[in-house]
Amino acid sequence: MAGSPGRPGNSDPTRERREEVATRARPKVRRPPRFKVVLFNDDYTPMEFVVALLEQIFDKGPSEATQLMLKVHRSGAAVAGVYVLEVAETKLASVHRRAEDRGYPLRGGIEPE
Ligand code: TYC
């Protein structure tokens, strides 16, 4: 069970692992799951504030940030960015903290990609 029968020198599990890595034609790449940070519209958060957050937290340029803010404003929600879970949580926490600091009701959420 431990090694491939009929292949000499395969009984050492250390050696077997090494061999597998070296000979796999298409190495399996483990991509960590990704999560969308979604911003929701509200009636009170100023547009310029949302644009500034999109630039500063989500690394958007001024034009993309403005388009994205308007998408949220017109459709109710939009994806600000897609990240591994820890990064998505940190960015959303920054959004909420900065909005709360200013007394704005801006909220966002995290969804699996
Ligand atoms: N609807 C807000 C306004 O008219 C602007 C806004 C945009 C608020 C995006 C939140 O996620 C948001 N001032």
C-alpha cells in the first residue's frame, strides 16, 4: 500500500514523495478561495467619501472609483474587490470603521466568489 509495487526503491515514503513532486506533469496548484467585498448603497453617505474609500482601501484609480460608486448608487450594490478571506475582512473592517468614524451608515458585505 505504501509504495508502487514493481518500482524498485519506492518503499521509502520520503523518497516516494520527492519522486512524485519531481515527476508530476501538471503540478496541482492550490488556489485559496476568494471572497468578494460588496458595498451597499444608502441615502446618506456622501459620494465623494465612497470614492475616496474605493481609491484608498481598494486601490482604484479616480475614474474607476467614481464609476464603481455610481454603480452602487444606481443599482444598490457592487463588488469593490476580490481577495482571500483575511484581506477581504480587513478591508471591509476599514470601510466600516471609517464610515462609523464619520457617522455615515455605509455598509458592505463579504460573499464567496
Ligand atoms: N447614495 C449615496 C448618495 O446619494 C451615495 C452612495 C454611493 C452611498 C455608494 C453608498 O456604497 C454607497 N449620497
